[in-house]
Amino acid sequence: MAQEAVARPAATILLLRDGANGLEVFMVVRHHAIDFASGALVFPGGRVEDSDHALAVQLGAPDPVTGAFQLAAIRETFEECGVLLARPAFCPVLIGAETLRRVEDQHRGPLNAGEIEFGTILTTHGLEPAADLLVHYAHWITPANQPKRYDTHFFLAEAPAEHVAVHDGHESVDSIWISPQDALKGTEEGRYKLVFATQMNLQKLARSATVAEAIAAAQASTVVTVLPRSAKIDDTRRKLLIPEEAGYGGSEFIVDLPPAS
């Protein structure tokens, strides 16, 4: 019997803004050569690194484990789309466009290449991560039968108005601000590819009409861990079982979406 793959800790942020026609979320298209969710429309995010844990301890996070997930989400969002949820030390306001441009020009490339740590970037520019702006939204673990698995915490955050989100051109090859409804419709029409967790979180997000509504709903909810159990129906369809109390409108879903890995 094959050994079950270990679920690696990961974090992602649903960056939100109020668009002309309602709530929008920033999404990127994963590179086709990546072996997890290749070619899929996803939220920016990635693995929690040892350096995230070390930085959480260094910054005195009340809960270093939670802090590491939050820092990974902030770091990955900067790496993947150039949005940096950080403030100058002892300042309540997020960095503006000029500071962001300076930090990005100097450090985004080296950070993506693994040549510098995120904590060093923050220290160099006298910045503190704005982890308090992240609202815990969901917790999904890749099914046990998948060859590559992640234990992912999802967070909501309002996108800073002065920060222009742009995909990195490496892990992600395209990006878009899109309403949850349009992302779901585009998937039905074959224009986008979604993995199950992304689809479900978009459906949940679609219940809110504004950023304020989405954040208030998340703050009022209890995050329930979702570890889907899968049963094959036929060559194209699977039945996925998730906890009813997770708040996705049911416990059994028939899907024809491809597995993430």
C-alpha cells in the first residue's frame, strides 16, 4: 500500500475590493508546469516556510503557529502579486505606492529567487506585517488519496487602494480582478479551471455583495476544517463529502473538476 502523502502547511489570501458592479477578488492563473493546481485560477498563496515560523517568534506573535500562517500569506501575496500588507513601525497606516515600489524594485525578485528572507526585507525598510488585517476565512486539507497535499488556511483582506496587484510571471502567468459569480460562470463555460476548494470558497464569497459584508460574515463565522472524502462515480465524476457545519451549503457534492494534483 502506498504511503499517504503528508499535507504541507500553506496559506493564501483572498484580496478583495469593491468594483463597479460589486465585490471582486484577485486571482492568478497557475503556471501549467507546476504540479499542484497547474493552469488553474487560484488565490495568491503558497507554503509556510521555516522562516515564517522564525519570524512569527521574533515578532512576538501571541500564537506563533497562527502567526506563521499569517506571515506566509502576506509574504506569498507580495511574492505573487506585489501587494504588501505592511506598515512602517508604530504607524497605523499601510505603506503607500512610493514605498511599495521601492521595496518591490529592490527585493521582490530576490525574494522570489530565495536570495533574501522576508524578515530581512521588513527590517531593512522599518516595516511591520499587518497581520491584524487578515480575517480567517477557511481551512482546507487536500484529500488523503492525492499525491501532493496541502494543509491550507485561507484569509480575507481588503486590497490597499494604492497597491497594484500584478502576477509574478513565474508561478502565475496571468491575473484578474473578478467577481466570484463571474469566476464560477466562466468555469461552467470552460473559460477557467478551478479546483474544488477554490470553487467552494468562491461560492461562499458570492453570498456577499461588498468587502464589508464579506469580512463581517467571516468574522461572525467559525472556521471548520474541511478534509474532503472522495468516492469515484464514473470516469469523469467524483462524490466529495465535507462537513455540513463548514458552511458551504451541504455535505455531498458531485464534481467533475480535476484533482489539484
